[in-house]
Amino acid sequence: MTPVLNKHLPDFEAQATSGVKFTPQAFAGQAIVLYFYPKDHTPGCTTEALQFRDKHKEFLKAGAVVFGVSRDNMASHEKFRQNLELPFELIADTEEKLCHMFGVVKNKIMYGKKVKGIERSTFLIDGGGVLRAEWRGIKVAGHVDEVLKAVQDLKKAA
């Protein structure tokens, strides 16, 4: 079941770095940016994480919390977060529950072989738990600025 724009997300719980238990209810009243990425410590994912890191204060100022999500385990996430000095938490979706909930697992061709992987995607959830925007199959360049603008527009509209 992929979430539908302008609909409430179902309740769910996920483990994040720093011992944080993520639930939409825990962040009620704040916008939530969930960005799904393929793998820790890879060039594109590192670039994307650094861009979210560099704009983090602007996301907070606009009333949003940022969470990165991948299928990597907690140890990998903690190392990735520490190496890049990320000010936001990463969710370890090792069982792909969130990946399937948001419909981001896709078949890809890598080095000539079919593999199942995460399609780089971002979702914006408003303070009431309603999905307001989604970006799928994105390119890293310019993406974080686009998400930040959507968060700022959401805040203005509130």
C-alpha cells in the first residue's frame, strides 16, 4: 500500500539512530521529511546526506524534522551519521517495512544484473500526519533545495 497524497499516514514505528523511536505521532505538529536512499557510504547517498546536513538549520527553522531511511543496519547508520556529522537521525529499515509502505522498492539493473533496491525518494508529511508531497526517482542535484522550498511553502500556508 503506497500512501496517497493528502491522506493520513497509517500508524507505524521504526528504530532510528541515537536510540530514537520514530512514529508520526512523536512528531505531531512538525512537518516530517522522510528521504529514502539506497545505501550508506556510497557516492550519491553521501552527497544527498551532506546536502540535507548543510540545509538542516533551514529545515528546522521552517518547522520540519528530517529523517533518512535505508535498508542498512543500525551499526552502518551510526557510522555513516558520525562520519558525515549528520545532525538528523537515520532509520534502519532492515525488514523493508517503511520501504514497502511508501512503495520505494524497485527492480533495478546493476552491472547487468536485476537487483531489488530503493528508488531514491522523498516524502513530506505535515504536522497533522498527512502526506503533502512526494518526489520519486529523483536526481540528487537541486533536490534538497526543492524539498526545503516545499517545507517553507507548507509553513506559510499553515
